[in-house]
Amino acid sequence: MERKIDAYKRKFDRELRHIKLILMNNKTLMPSVKWLQLVYQTKTTITENPQDFFPDIPEQKILIAAMDKVFQGFLADQKIRDGQKKNLRH
């Protein structure tokens, strides 16, 4: 099952690239707490309405696990970017 989750995670990462770019662009325009709320609300909306975002939808537990990985990875990437920006300023 883990291989299926990882395969869907990669697929969802590609298919949600435009949404992740929008979230990244909004990060500098919003307070951190509001931005995190937007990220989690976006994840919830996609998970609850996958048919609006993906042509191929796996069973619910694979969908949820893959989406968790997508957004955990996205937030981890943002943290790394923030650290890199701080290092460039010093």
C-alpha cells in the first residue's frame, strides 16, 4: 500500500503544482497563522472534493495518506526556503 501512496503523492504533487505556487505567492502577503490556515483549508478542500482536482482518484485512505504527504512535503519545502532566505540576508 505504501508504494501506491507514494505513486499518488508524486502524481498529486504534479497535478497540484499551480495551487502550491499560488500558496507560495500568498505566503509573503499574509500573516503566518492566516497563511497556514489557508494551506490547511486548501488541503481539506482538495481531500473532500478530489473529483474537482484529479481525473484519477484512489480509495479514500490512499487519497488521505497521499495528500498528507503532499502537504507535509510542501510545508517542509517552505521551511527550507525560509531558512535559505534568512541565511542570504545575514
